[in-house]
Amino acid sequence: MSGLKVEVHQEAPIPLAAEFYCAPGEVLALVGPSGSGKTTILRTIAGLYRPRKGRVSVDHEVWLDTDAGIMVPPHRRAAGIVFQSYALFPHMTAIGNVGAALEHLPASHRKKRAAEILQMVNLRGLEDRRPADLSGGQQQRVAVARALARQPKALLLDEPFSAVDSATRERLYQELASMRRRLSMPVVLVTHDLTEALMLADNLCLLHHGRSLQYGRPLDVLERPASVEAARLVGQRNIFSATVVEQRPEFGFTILDWEGHRLETAAAPVFRSGDSVAWLVPPSKVLLHRRDRPSRGTSENPVSGVIAQHILLGDTAVSVLHVDGRDDRRITFQVPAHVAERNRLGVGEKASVSLLASAIHLMKPEPEEQRTLNDRNC
Amino acid sequence: MDWIALWLSLRLGAFTVLFLLPVGIIAGRFLAYTNFPGKGFAEALVALPLVLPPTVFGYYLLVLFGTASPIGSAWQALSGKPLVFSFEGLLLASLVFNLPFAILPMQRGFESIPRELRDAGASCGMPPWRIFRRVELPLAWPGILTASVLSFAHTLGEFGVVLMVGGNIPGETKTIAVAIYDRVQAFDTASAGRMSAILLLISAVTITLTFALSRQMGRRSG
């Protein structure tokens, strides 16, 4: 199978248990909080870290196989890597940095080729500048050019957007998005920013404490996390417990009892009637009922309560609704600021919302000890 | 003015730097990048000459180089002359007491190179020796230069150890520092003054050059 295939397992010194595949031309995001092992996995692919047990292969070429005693040294792996700090050689010019990755070419060709690659990343005219004389965005482009210079079989990006200001970051996102159409190798992007993964990646591998919790399309992982743990990691806040009371797969729905509220959800046939489940609804899938003109959608899982928190974030308003006035049933939802204003949303105001049935996602309930731990951490 | 003593001191300094350069680079790099049990002890051992009184240090070297010791007798058997009170003995002593001046700045020089830069070298396809040549050496260069200058200047000025191990043999072990002491003892303050001024001048020029070069390199790599 062509593409990048990675398996890593070890208990110590850093616990790792991850397996994923990244097809040629695909961008796979390794997402997780600090200390989740994502950079270690990236370093494993590049050969800069040797796990106790693991296998890394690219296009039938085995770079690491601890069982077979294979460990190809990093300089023999065609892995282009863009480091978080870019790690440009400070004593070399931009063209020197790119040329450093082309030392397999005869000296006469090297400079020409390096100049071509710099031109490709729009750095023409800055060839003779040293990294200290380049802006953050320009440095990142030199780092990308250097990583691509060897025509790598895998491109590895270690939080490449974290060291630049937000305006530059937006521009670099666009550049990566347009550049990736021209890249034919697997691209692994390490990030702790889920939004970045949503924008740039085809697939996402969610990591926590070195373990891969879920692999899938970014939006699926975000909206349909495999477990409560994964849901919390991707920042889902509306997570609750309920009981399945009715299964109607023939009509495509499942009915839950959420502490006296009857909620209709998309069919989740893996659960049986009477099962305890955890459920979530993304804040963007909670619809506010208009005060002036109730619409047809208000019949879909309606709940009412009192607004307990209301914050304006630019042109978006984020509100927390205490359903039935109870502070253990907090539903966070967001609406455009003008909608919030029109509906007179504010702390202490009453409000009704609908929880979109198709967006309610069911998961196995959290193990008791984990739940206690989370409650304590909260 | 004792030109022979000055020439001997310069030769001693040059040879010390020449021999200590590779030793300092290898040991400094090893201490910078390798963790091993007893590393703290090894570092303390390297720094020991910094705090040991020169006469004490010289005394131990004198015992170590004497014909009663395995090193001294082996040297005598090989070369036919004793190690103490010879230029070679003096050079060996100079190498040992300059170890901290050579190794510590180089160790700091290598430590100052971020790990990611060496990793970047590897991911650029550079084998370890090329990373050393293309990345580590140029970036550790200020440390290497400082080490060389400190060793050279320290050799020129060392007195206690030289007197203990080398004595005061003109053309063989009488360095300029010993010659100055010798002249003062003979109430020839004019010669002592001239020689001190020359030593001061050489030291001032080398240290100024080092700072200037380091700054220039700092600008280049900053």
C-alpha cells in the first residue's frame, strides 16, 4: 500500500499507542493537547525518535520496524520536516538553507535548484537574506522550501503556524491550502488547534496521553466523537447523560429520556432500550426560538430555561442556558450578535431552544471513575 | 629583555592550543550532548584545575611525571630523557591545567545550539559528520575561539605550575612569566617592566581580537 503507515506502541518513557495511515496527497492532522505525544510521533516518522515498538513505512519502503530490527537513520529517510521554530540554520542565507538539503546534487546544480524552490514559495529576491533578516512568514516559507527540496516521500509539519501572528497565519493557511494541491506525498500536520485541522486536513487523528482516541474526517471527529473523552478533547461542552427509551430504526430515530425531557435523535441502533448513554449537541446545532415569530422548527426537541451567561465575542454571542432553571443542565449555544440583540438575550432572560435531532450524537457513558475525575477537575 | 623566554612561552601557548583544540571539541561536544551516569563528577574533574592552587596542582604533576611514577618512567624509557624539567613535560602540564579553559567554553558553545537545528540537519539528509561540519562547528565557533584564546593567554601567564614542573631552565622551561619573576629577584626592574608590558600587550590584543571576532560572528549568525 502506498502512502504513510505508522504504528507506535510503548509504555515508557512516554506512553504511546497510535496507528494511522496517510494516503499520498492527503493531509492528516495529529491533534491533541500539549503532552499528547503528537510531536514524538512526528519525530518517530522522521527517525529523530526511536520508540520501543513501532513500524513506519512509506510507499513499501520500511523506515522503522522494531520487530525486524530495522531503523533507517534520519538522514536516509526522505522525510521533509518543518519544525515548530522552523530551525533554520542561522549562519546560512535563505538559499543556503535550501541548498543544505540539496547536498546530494552536484554543487553547480545546487544553487540553481535552490533558487527555483525559493521562487516556488514566493521568496524570489530574498535569497541572500539570513533568517534573522526575514519575517516570521518568510522564515516559514524558507522552512517549507527546505523541507520540499529533497522531494520527500512524506512532509511533516510540526505546529508550523504557532510562531506567527494571526494575520500571517491566515495567509499561510491559504498558501498551504493552495500548495497542497500540488503535493503528491502524504502530509502530516501536528497541531493543537482543531480549527486549523478542520480547515486544512482531510483526516484527523485525535491523540491524548500518547493514545490515538479517534481517526476520521475532522468534522466527524468534532461532531461525532467516539467517546466522552474524545468529545471533551475536541472542546464539546454540551455533554449529558440520558436513557434510551425507544428505538425506531424503521423511522430513523431513537428516543431518549433526559431527566424528564423526551429527546428525539437520529437512529443509533447500537444502543438498546433501557441503555444509559452519553449524548452531545454541538453549540452550533442548538437553535434559538424567535420571540416574535415562533417557527415550525420549535417542535424539534424544545427546551426552555434561563440565560445564565451571555458573552459577545466579536460578531458572535455565546450564551449558556440553564435548562428548567437548573445549573446542572447547562446548554451552550451561539448565535450571531444581531440575532442575540433582536431576541433580547441577556443574563436572567428566559429563552427556548431546539436541539437538532440530526445533530444529537450518542456515545457510551463515561466509566464512573473517569466521570468522578472529570467532575473534580472541573 | 629575555626573547628566548618569550619565544618559549609563545611556542608553549601555540602547542597547547593546537593539542587542546581537538581534545576540547571532542570532550566539550560529548559533555554537551551526552547524558551518562557520573556526568556531574566528570564535569567537576574537568573544572578542578580552576580551583586547585597552582602549586598544589604543580606538585601532583611533578610526582606524576617523576621517574618513580609509571608515566614518568615510561616517558624516560621511550625518549631517553626525563619528563620533568623538560619542554615536553611543561607542555603536558600546560595541557592538563588548561583543560577547563578549553573544554568548558566549547561545551557551552555546543550546548547553545538548539536540538532542532541538528535534527533539521539530519532531516536535510546530512549524515552526522556533515551536521558536525556544516551546523555544529560554525555555530559553536565563538565558544571554540574563546577556549583557544583563554588557553593561550592562560599558558602565557601561568607561573606556579610551570615553576613546579619545569623549573627555570633557559630555552627549555623558562617561560616569560618565570623570567619576569627572575628579573625582579635580580632587581632588574627595567627588564621586568618591559617583559610585563609585552605580556600585557599580547594579552590585550588577543582578548580584543576575540571579542571583535565573536561579535562579528554573533551578528552573522544572529
